[in-house]
Amino acid sequence: MDGKLRNMTAIYLSQNGKMLMLYRVGSRVVAPSWCGIGGHFEKDELNDAQAAMLREMKEEIGISEHDIENLRFRYVTLRRKNGEIRQNYYFFADLKENAVLKTDCDEGKLEWVDFDDVLKKEMPFTAKGMLEHYMSTGRFDDKIYGGVTTPDGVIFTEMDEF
């Protein structure tokens, strides 16, 4: 480990009791699996996770901030893997009823998944741990959580502002 960082962001959109998920293929970082809409930060976005997420959302599914509501930054996680520290910033929002998504995505296959079935999907280790916490705890509050990975999962703590 020589101090390399990898900053990534994702958004999970909800509508009518379902969550939009992407079966991502062709990634340089993760094996084909289910995840949110997102990707890597560009150099000019390093201090603005929301800007990176909004750009990725536009690129991958063709919608903008005007197509979503109740946008919330909820999680930041850290994982050490392949000689780098991976920082993931996770957002959640509701898709407006009149929003129109791209029907195809260059990154993989889009699917609306019932909330009850989200955790049944195969997904990257950190995203799985974050969504387990979100589905059991985070979706019922407005807190921001920080998580650090361990071989057994992700340990979360509330990030108070002080």
C-alpha cells in the first residue's frame, strides 16, 4: 500500500416500493454484479461526491437532479483492497413519477427490484454491507453513517457533526 486512493460514488433510486439496480459488467474494479448507479470521481470532483454522482447518473441513465426528489447523502465507506483505500459515497433519492430513464445502459442491465428482494442480489462486498444496514436501519432515519470494512462485513457508526 503506497497511499493510493480510489473514490467512487453511487445513487440508489426508489419508486413504488422498488429500487433501481444496475447489473454492472465490464468494470475494471468489480466483478459483474448488482449495484447502484455510479462510478469513479473525475479529478475536478474530488471534493464533491454529489457532483460525481450527478454526472454518473446523467451518463448512465440519462436523468438529472430535476428528475429526482428527496436526495440524501447517507453513507461513506472505506475498504482496503488491491493496495488502495477505496472510498465509497452512497446517495439515495426517489425518482419522480414523470422522469424518463434511458432504456439501455452502456454499463450493464437496469432492473427495478422489489425492496424485499434487493439483498438477494449478488453485489460488491461493501455495497452489500451498506445495503444490509440501509434496509434494516438507514432507510428509517436521516442519519449519515460511516463504515469500515472487515473480513466479516462493514462496521457502521453514526457520523455526528461537531
